[in-house]
Amino acid sequence: MTDAKLTPLQALIGQGVIGHQKIIRLLQAWVLQPSHGYVLHGVSNLGKHLLAEQFIQALIFREGGTAVALRAHPDVIILQAEEGKKSISVENVRKARMRLLEKPMVAERMILYVPQADQFHEEGLNALLKVLEEPQAGTVFIFVADTIANLPATITSRMVLVPFQTVPTAEITQALMERGIEPEQAAVRSVRARGRVGSALLNEDRDNAAAGSFLSAASLGERLELIENLVKACDSSEDVTKEWRRALAEWGEIFRLALPRTPGKALIAGEGVITAQSFVGGPLSPRLPLEAAAVRLSSAQPFKNFFPTHIPSVFPRIFI
């Protein structure tokens, strides 16, 4: 389906999106005759939310009208956790269910948009299941999730699953250069992103700079300060576990890229990241193995008792 053959509704989908051409074509086809529910799923920073919201705009668009912010549209119900909460409350699910029993006010259909479907608890899902089983005519459910593992089969079996994959590095590099990024920088950002378009566009500047400074720091104090800043940023986020995993993945990637230049330091720092990742979500803080790595890097003999026993465990998990 070429751009010349797209209807105005279909043309709303895919603008500014890097990669995912197959999914874009599917959404463009589905918008003309939508199913009653979709789950867009895949790891974070792939562009799922951008395409989901473009799809919703196309579903509610009226000829001769203009695009409206989804949160301001009377026929789009956005169901998500309240500020400061980690899960979607049953009360909000019930309110959404009641609204879905009403007729649309402006658009031709009602839309229920759940941007973080991973935030449902079993009770909330059970409260929503009734309306999923007997939806109001024309209602469309749009779920976005990093993983569908926590969504029961009673939900996913009733919806179209749309899996997102990582985008090839070369495709991200080309897109960044088209946005004015220098070729060398575009290539580095694309490699670091590991196929996650959002990470490449954001560049994760804070984490990249902090991880680089961790390797090059001249003193233990500098490294401990960098760790302290990381701890504050992660522990103050809405989803602490998710933020720790994301940040540690970024630090680990920087250390992997630094391996050819500073192999010894990169191995020590990499071991700290690997151990910290195993601590995420547990009783011990991930800061502890990072601080241990900082102490080792700042010692007079940083490699004492490090080789060769650490090499087999470090290389397969982070550097290969």
C-alpha cells in the first residue's frame, strides 16, 4: 500500500515512526474495519505508544475535523494508574466500564486506551472482562504492554496481538542522519540503543555520560557520587524496578563498548553491573555491587584476585 493510495485516515498512521513498516501497514488496513481489541506489546522504547495513539486518532477522526488531544476527547477513555500508584484501581476500571455503556458523543465509536496494561491486577482485569466479553457496538480496546506475560488468556484471546520487534541498527542510523545527526554519532547512538528507537532518539544522555565518567573518574569519591545520583534517579521513579533495569542495561552497554579501549576497567565495572542486575527487585540494593566495583577500580591493585576466575562469568553475560 503506497502513500498515494492511502486514505486520510490511513495517512495519520506512521508519521515520524522509525521502522515497524509491517505493523504500520496492518494498522492502516485495520483502521478501515477495526476489530474490537488490540494489544501492542514489546520491550520499552520501541514506539508502541506513538503508533497506538496515531491509530486511535485515525479511529476517532471525522472528515473535515482536526486532530484532538486524546485526553481531551470525550469518546476516548484512558485507563491508567493514578499518580503515585503502581496499579490501575478497580474503581477506575468500573468507572470506565460504565462510560463504555454510553453512546459516543463526537466520534463514531468509543475507545478504551490502556497505555500500561502491565499495571493491571487480577481484580482489575476481572472487572474489565465483562465489558470485553460483551462490548458496546463499535467500541475498540487498545492495550499497550511491555510484556503480555501478566495478561491472562481470557483477555489476550479476545484481542489481536501485535508484537513489536527491535529495529535494525542500520535503519535507526539512517533515520538519525536524516534528522541531522552526524553519521558517527548516529552510528554510536544506534548501537547503544540495541534496536530501541526511543532510546536512540533520546540518546539516554544522562546514563551514557554517567557510565563513561564512572570508568574515567580520578577518585573513589567521584565514582560514589555518580552511583548516588543513579540511586536517587532510580529510587524516585514511578516504577523503581523498571527504572533500575533500564539504567543498568544502559551502563552495561557503555562498559561493553569500552572493552577494546579499557578492558580491565570495563570488566570490573561490567561485573558490578551484572551483580547489580541480579539484586534488582530483591532485599539488597543494586548500589552495593556498584560501590564494590568503584572501590576495586580506585584501589592500588584493582585486578588482584580478579583474574582469571571472573572472566568466564563476565564475558558471556555482558560482553559477548
